[in-house]
Amino acid sequence: MIHIESIEDVQRAMRACAHVLPRGGGSKPALSVPPPDVEELDLSNLKGVVEYNPGEYTFTARAGTRIDEVQALLAGHGQYLPFDPPLAEHGATLGGTLAAGLSGPGRYRYGGVRDFILGVRLVDGTGQLVRGGGKVVKNAAGFDIPKLMVGSLGRFGVLVELTFKVFPQADAFTTVRQPCAKLESAVAALERVYLARLDVDSLDLMPGEGGSATVWVRLAGMPGVLHARAERVRALLGGGDVLDGTDDFLAWREAREFTWVPPGWTLVKVPLTPGRIAGLEAILDPLQAQRRYSGGGNVAWVALPDTVPAQRLDGILLPAGLAGLILFGPAGKVRIGARENEVFERRVKAVFDPAGRLPDLA
Amino acid sequence: MQHTISIDQIGPNGVEMARAVEQCVHCGFCLSTCPTYLTLGEEMDSPRGRIVLMKSALEGTLPLLDSLPFVDRCLGCMACVTACPSGVQYGNLLIPFRVRAEPLRPRTLTERVGRTLVHETLPYPARFRVAATAGRLAELLRPHLPEPFSAMLGLLPDHLPRDAEPLPYLYPAAGKPKARVALLAGCVQQVLAPDINWATLRVLARQGIEVVVPHGQGCCGSLMMHDGDDEGARRLARVNLRAFPTDVDAIVTNAAGCGSGMKEYGLLFQDEPDEEQARAFAGKVRDVTEFLVGFEMAPASLPDPVRLAYHDACHLAHAQGIVGAPRKLLGAVSNLTVLEIPEGELCCGSAGTYNVEQPELAAKIGERKAKNILRTGADAVAAGNIGCIVQIRTHLARLGSSLPVLHTIEVLDRAYRNAPLFTTNEHR
Amino acid sequence: MDNHALQALIDALTSLYPPDRLLSKAGELAPYESDALTAYRVRPAVVVIPETQDEVIQTVKLCHAHKVPFVARGSGTSLSGGSLPVKDGIVIALNRLNHILKLDPRERIAVVEAGTINLDITKAAAPYDLYYAPDPSSQQICTIGGNVAFNSGGAHCLKYGMTSNHILGLKVVLPDGQVVRLGGESTEAVGPDLVGLFVGSEGLFGIVLEITVRLLPRPEKYHTLLAAYSTLEAAGEAVSRVVASGLLPGALEIMDRLAIQAAEAAVHPNYPKGAQAILIVELEGEPEEVSEETQRLEQVIRESGAYEVRVAQDASDRQRIWKGRKSAFSAVGRLSPDYIVQDGVVPRSRLSEALAEIKRLGEQYGLRVANVFHAGDGNLHPLILYDGREAGALERAEKLAGEILDLCIRFGGSITGEHGVAVEKRDYLPRMYSETDLDVMWRLRCAIDPEQIANPGKMFPPGTGGNGVVSPVAHSTNLHPLDQAGIISRE
């Protein structure tokens, strides 16, 4: 493991080593375990906010900066990262979050990590320091390399510095939780909220025992009208308990930190759409998986007991045309399930990493 | 847009033509309201494309003949003028361009005969009646006739109305006259739909407006004007300059095409000795709805509820900007619901003699209008122009619909008399 | 350019297209020579008008086989010359590929062909109370394919993002004719965001055929406020206050006096008389929340020194306020025979500073500059007014334009917020990015398009790559001295 203290360190390491894998906080273990003869670059010390201008809604920070530190800094100015980065308490970093392409439940309202990245600096496979994007919230010059880096898992370069757009934090939150006896009614309720002309902050669905499921709706905004708005949500859901204060906070912390995933289990991210929730539930049934649907049903978080190999999930997702990314669990082939035609990806890879120093596209 | 047009060398109206080109910023906002662009889907048949073509032809960087097929296909509906944020007066480029092009372009024998036929019959009611009757008899020959004759015949109604009573010289107002106007009786309309003029007289009178129908008047010349024959247009216009009195509050017309054309007399007579007289005339021209809306309307009601789709004649809405007045007048009638037609800004395809000169394209555009009308679920259609009425009726019929199509003023007339809007006998 | 190859391509195209969809006559080609950047005109060899995706694919394959460049064109509304043809190349007009293939309200997505008009997507989604959020001012005619190629913006970008934030999937034909699907129907993905890379690639990566877009529920309530100020600085200051108050408006727009004049003459929005600047602020969302936010907004505006404040009372009021703003560019044509519209970005906090500097520069060059801008995200649209017939005016205008771009870069902004680089600003790309960065982008381009036939001459300055890059030659109808002297390159 090479401990990185500066951008030059990264460049040197890239030129010196035959194969490298960047690592942030190690909060997504499957993504941070290097294969044999791959040098791991520990970027957790390449940290610090370089520039923060609340009036501009932007900040620039080193890639190894911890999410929780950034959030605390932003909160002091009444701002936040709207894509609700997960695993902050597990040490997730800005770079790791971007490279893994992860967003939390709060992504429902304004968008995911890809919608807030403005600029990146990275060290490519030849050791060059490359800049993409810019530092302002609106920029259409040049190719959108920052977006390319989202979900790239370090395949194209080692992120060293990132510029993000932020938003003002809402004044207050409330949550409506509606347990449903059947999955069907929960999905129907979720879809009603999905289509409604509401400004919902988070919309999740968590299957439970015996075919039941709970719908979770979070609202954010001015405190005075929050409960009136919650009543509208309750009407749509057909009922539900209202959670405030600590209860609201803890409910979403559980989602963001994946505390519902038993220790030692495999956790896989599966992009989805709300209309496909029922279908996925059906094919996951035999696996004793635990699931949580987030972002209004645009992502499924599937947790498998360690007795179930990830290959089994691969075998289920592939015919269903779904893709998966292993976050906790076995390293190696972390992208499972269906894959897009790799033509485009390969050509891009060849530009950034001609010598193959960074991990392959698998 | 930049151009290299030699303004002094392109003849009259050179300044206006160049200004239209200059003001165009090529933004493309006009494309979404152009019936030919929506139908044909190619840049040459859009206002923006036509401006480029006319500009290039005027500059001499493009042979004139290369631009003509596309300029010919322009309806002259002026929807682009309404949509244009830069204020390009497209008509000030199109009309003089057509005039300029006319002597310079070859025309086939069929084309020349067709144009002569149109120019020599339509403006003259007596001749038109003869031609239309002959046309009815020649119906059997229709499949064998070349366009535009076939198209012309296709537009004629099944039965020509009986030769109506001649219009009186003076139609007195009900009660003390609040105003005095002169009415343009029109040409084709007098043969195809004489009741429109009578309805106009009745409605004006009920509102306390005295109407004179000058003797010796004739066709306003708009058809020729928009067709590139400015000499012919002026000849006809002068008849009216002589025939119409100047001491009236307005010169009223119930045909959008005529109103739009007459308001352009200033441009038509530019640099002519009688330019001033023409401008004075033009300054008094009003569409009947435009004039009526300025008066406190008497209560009006239809006996039974009717849902009426209102069609904006392009020469009323776009060329003259008259959109609110007809709707306000119709809206004030009880038992009448006015419905908006989807894609209402699109021409019906009549556009003067367009449906005769570009029959295929006019048919596509007419079909689109008819389908949009049927989508409203209306019981009847109203429009402020005889050309539209004929075109819409034709294309509704081709879709198997016998929805009644009336003139706006006929609707108002029946409302004032509390007469039913239509009976089965009304279908012409 | 090898004319042999071009002729062979044209012969092949005649088998693929009927004569009325393969345009080659002068009268047919002239209207396609330019898009909304009218200073540049290039006559293409032919224009083809495909009606199916397959025709597009076959056309690209043929171009690749014969190594002839192609330019895709939607409605030709690009302000940066994005669809400017290439000499001895072809134009592929996509406006007839305009079918909405699927609209799934439950999944809140639509799958549309590239030639679909932006606003038509919203119209199709309206019965479900859904809409497509990105709203460039030309949305009634611009195509979604063009929006994707240039990552178009609009007035609601601060809160809702740009085109790229609303694209879920793409079906594209690469310059070598291969068809590739990127992304899908989900807002989440696994693997690198190739859709994100493709959006905004200015046609250099191929042609988009089919686009999966995300639809949002229509906000239930809009609160549209218009505030009039007696100085531009005060309006800019008001924006900072709104931002500082923690509100996130859907739109924050400013128009200066000249722009107001133009808009008033064009569409009569009846803006407050005598305003030196007007600020449009729009809040939207659930009615209760909007009401609360309105109170905060109105206090901020009260304290900002506006001399008149109006609130839209209904939908038609709101339409009228926006109509003035959206027609501002084109309306400026009423104030001046010619103009250059720019698209720079500066950090929002330096907006007033930038405007003051632009004013000073305008005076220095003796030219009027109208200003319209997305104040919320620092995206300026200075409209440099000039009269092309006046000797030297165009040169002064272009020099002024260059200085404004330099200003944006100096302030740490961008040379383009939403119009793209294309032809207009390609010489400035090296001022924003280092040689290394440009080199990576160039190599990316060449990896996807080794033959450099996809929209060549756009985005990169001429001579990039140094190995005989084919640049289009623009035949401007007025070749002026600076052009001839090679001081500015318009090729």
C-alpha cells in the first residue's frame, strides 16, 4: 500500500508501478481490495477543502476528503450535498463516492452524484494530471469528463481533486412511514407518490416479513407547512405514521449507512425503475436476500447472506437485463449482471490508460 | 442577417425587402408555425429558408429560377410574422419579390391559361358565375383535366346559390345611426355565398351602423397582388378608389383576404401618382369584426346550445392581427360555446388562390385543418373568410363530415335574430 | 478533399434516398448553409433527409466507407455554429426523425427520436401532469438531438440542471456506423457514465438516434415575481440576497434596459417602464411550501430596493413575463441590424463586477451591449449590437466579444454556459484548458472517430492534432480585412 500525501505522489506511483488501484476510505470493501500484484494507493490523506464559496454554491476539495467532514463544513453555511452520499460514517470519501457512482436516498429530489459534479482533476494511466469540467455551476466547454468519472471505479484515472455543486439545506424534515401488508399495495403507493406533484425528498420501499413492505417518504422544507404536506402524503399512501426529529433522522441514517445489512453479507447495487420492483422481488425470492428500494425505485440495494455466492445473483440479474455493482463482498468481478456493449468504453479506456495500469473494465 | 443586396437596383420596395432580410436573425422560431415546413419538413419550405433564397436571388448569388419552386409554395399566410420575435415583415419581402419575379419567369401554357382564367374570372362576379356553372357541367371531365383546373373544379360547391337580390345602395341603421360605413361586396363571395353580405348588412344595421354599398365597386385586387400581378391589382384597386366615398367612418369588409390586401394598398401604390389616395383608403379599411367590437353589442342568443369551433383565417389573424375581436363578439352570444382548434395558428390551405395553384400541398394542409377541427367535437365551424369556408368545407367533406361551416358574421346574424344556427337545409 | 470519394458517396446515396430527400441543387442547399450563427455560411455538397433510423445508420456507414465528413442538423438553431456544414461534406437533416416512440408515465420516462422538438415532449407528457424540464428559449423548434449534442440549458438550470441531467439513455450511431446503446431507463447506473460523456460532445462522437429522457411531475404552483430596479447593480445584488436567504428558486433571470426595450417592442410583455434592469424570480412546487417561501422571497426583494414588484396572477400573466425574456435574443434584431450573442459564465458573486466591466469595454469599443442572463448560475448573454454596414464595426464587435470571453476566463468562469463551443469559440478552448487537457480530449475524439468525419472543425481549434486535420472553409459573404490578414480565423 502506498500512502499518498500529494498529487505528485500519485503521478509518481502511476509511473512507477505496473498496476495500481486507488482507495479512499475503504467504505466499499469490494472495491478496495486489490488483486495480487496490484499496488494499492491509499488516498485517505489526500484531503482538505481547497476552495469553498457558499455564495457560488460550489466547493473544491481533494479526493480523499471525508464526506462527513465536507457535510459538516457545508452545514455550517446552511448548505449540503444534495446527492446524499452514503456510508459517510464508514469513512466514505468524495473520490470514492464519485468513482463508485453512489448516491443516497436523498438523491430523489434533486438528483444523484452525477448531477452535482462540476469539475475533476485526475491522474491518468500515463501519470498525467488532467483537468475536466470547471468550477462554475454551468459549463458547456469541452467533453464532460467529470461525468465520465462517475461510476468509473478508478478504471480511467485516479481522482485527486473534485469540484461539486451544493444546494441550500432545507430548514426541517419529516417522514411518513406506511407499512403495507402486501408488496403490491406498497408498490402501488410508491407509484402514486412517484407521479404526484409533490416535492418529495426521499422515497423508499423496504420489503419485510411475509410479503409485507413499508413505504418511506421524506419531506423537506419550511417547518410551518411540513405537517400539512405530510397529511397529503398520508392521504396518497392510505395512512402512515409521521416521524419527526430524531426518529426521522435515524430512519434515513439507517438507509444511508446500510445498517439494515447484516454484518458479513454481500451488498449489491442494482439500478432499476419503479415498474420493475415487483419483477425483481419475484426473481430474488429464492435467495433469502434482504432488499431496500430507494430513489423512488430507481435503485435496489440487495443484500445476500455470505452463504449465497454473488455468482448466483449474477445468474439472476443477467437474464433480467439488470446490472449490479458489488459494494460489500468478494472483490474481483464487481460488475455483475447485464453489460452494455463495451465498444465505447474500451475506446475511452485506451485513451486514459493505454498501458493498462489501472484495473480493467470488469 | 448580412446581405449584399443592391437596394437601388432591385426596383420598388427594395428598401422594405432588404430590411426584412436584415432583421431576420435566422433563429428559426417561424418554423414551428409554418404549414409548409410542418408538412414538407425541409428548410427550403420554411420562412427562414425562403428568406435565404429570396436574399440570395436578390443579391444575384442564386439564380432566381432556383428559388421559385419554394417561394411559390409559400402560402403567404404570415403565421411567421406573428411568431417572429425580430419583427421581420415577411410579407414586405414576399409580395414584392413575387411581383419582381413574374416577368422574369417562364410559364407553361397550362400555367398561363390557368392564371389567366383565375385572374379574369374570379374578380368578376358575373363572369365567375358563368365559369362556375360551366365548371359544374364539366365535372365529368375533371379527372382528365390538368391541375390547376382540376383543383378549381374540386372546390366548387355542389349547388350554386340562386342569384341573390342585388345589394341596396344604402342599408339604414336601426335607430339613430352611430356610424356610417361603406361595404366591400367582394367578388367570389357574391356568387358562392351571397348571404354573407346580407348577414353583414343586418348585423351592422342592428348595431346602429348605416351602410353604403357603393355602386361601381369591384374586386379589391388582393388575389392579383399576392400572386405577383401588381399592375393587375392596381387596375382593380383604382376602380374602388374611385367608387368608394371618403366621408365614411370605415370601409368594411367581411373577407379576411380582402381586408388584408386593401390594408396593403400603400405598399401596392408606392411611388404611384395616386399613392396618397391609396394610403387614405387603406387607412379606413376595417374587418367587420374589428369594427363591430368597438361598439356596445346588443344582446344576442342562439335558440339552442351550439359548440362552435372558431377558425382563424390567416389573413385575419396573422396578416391583420385580428384575433380577439371575433372571439369577443362570439363569446358574447348566449348558448354559444367557442372552441379553440388545435394548431389554430396554421392556415387551412386556402390562402388566396393557393388551393388552386398548389393543390397537392393545399390538400395536405386542408386535411390537417379538417382533422384538427373534428378533434374539437364541435357542432359547427365559423371563419372570417370565404376562401377558408370553401376549403374547410371541402376537406371536411373528404373526411366524410358534413359539419356546417359558416361565416362569423352569419353566426352573429342568426344570434341577433334568435334563429337556429343551421338546419339541414342550410348545408350548401 | 478527394472529389472522387465524394462523388462515389453521392452515387451511393442516390440508391438510398429518393430525389426529393437527396438535395443537391443550389436552391435546395442554400437554406442549409447556416444555422443561427449567421456570420458563417458553408455550402454542403448534398443534404439528405432520412425518415428512419436505419437510413441514418446507412448514411453514416457510407460516409465512413468513403471517408466523407458529415454534419447532423436538427432545426439549425445553434448559436455557436454547431450545424454549420463542412465543405465537401454532407448534411444529415434529422428533423423528420421526430417520433415519440414511448411515453411511460408510470416510469416517468419518454423514448423519442432525435428530431423530436423539445417542447413536443412536454406537450405529449402534459396529459399526465408530467413535463420535460430543460427549456432552452428556442424550445418550440429546437430538437432534443441538438439539445443532447450541445447539453443545452435554459432558464431553469440552477435548480434542475441542464439537458445532461435529464438524459437516461441513448442509442447512437458511431462515426464508423456501429450502433451502440448507452445507459437505460434508470436514473442510476453501474459503470462509467458514458451517457454523460456523450451529452455535449458536439456531434464529434457520432449521431444520436434515440433518446430516453426523464420526465418530472409538473409543479403544482408557480410563483413568478418580476422586480424592477433603477440600476443593474441593484438587480445583481438582489440575486445574491436571494441566494444567501437559502431559497432555491426555479429560475432567476435578469434583463437590462436594452434587452427590455427589445423584448417590449417584440412581444409587448408590458414590463415596468423605465427599468434599468428587471429581475424575474420563479418559485415552484407544492402550494403550501411555495407560500412560505414566497414570504421569505418578498421580504428579500423588499429589502433589495426594487422600485416596482409584480407577481403573476395567473398562467397567462406568467406566460407573458416569460415570453418577453425568451424572445429577448431574437428581439434584439429590432434594435440593431446585427449582433453577436455570447454565452459566458462567471462566478455569480462576481456578476456585478463582470457587468460593470462589460459596460466599460462596450464604451471603449463604441458599441452597445444588451444583457440578458441566467443570474442564478452566472451565465451571461451579452448581446453586442453593431451595424455590419459600418466600416470596421464587425471587427470591433468581434474584438469586444473576445475580450468578454477573456474576462470570463479571468474570473474563473467558462467560455460557454450552454451554447457550446462549435465554431464560434473553438479558438478559445485552449484558453480554458491546458495543452494536456486538450490533448486528452482530442485523443478521445480520435478514439471514437479516427477518420474525423463526425462534425469536423467543431470544438477544437483548427490545426489541433497537427496531422492534417481537415477544417471546413467557411465562405462568408463578406471577407473582411482581419479575416484576410489571418488575424481572426473564420475557417
